[in-house]
Amino acid sequence: MSLVASLARRCTVRAASNARSLPAKSSSSATAVQRRFMGGGQPISRSMEAELWQGHPKETEGWGTTIYFTYAASAGILTFALG
């Protein structure tokens, strides 16, 4: 027996044994379809309904000027060092 024939025989034997181990379908279970949803039907969280940036101050804060100065000084130092 050739190698290809032997492999083909093994595959068909395995497929046949797997088919025998499956439960038989009944006519009533074939028509019933159960739908599943991700999240299990939980309510929508409040964070998903929130408006973007709601409740946050929109005016400038005290730390903005310090950060911009630090960015500019860092850019100058890097330009001088790598330059």
C-alpha cells in the first residue's frame, strides 16, 4: 500500500469515527435557533451616553504656560545637543 493511500485511509477512518460520535439531530432541534448577544443583554453604561468633555473646565488652566515653556526649552536643548 502506498503512503498516499495509507494517509487517505486513515483520514476517512477518523472522519467516520468522528461522525459516529456526534449526536443525532432531531426534527424539533433543527428548527429552533437560539440567538446569543455579546454582553448578555446588559444595560448601556452611563459613560457610553456621556457627552465628550462634559463637566470639564473649558477655560485655560494655570499649568498650560509652564508646559509650553518646558516644550520650547526642551526643543532648544535637543537642537543644540544634536545639532
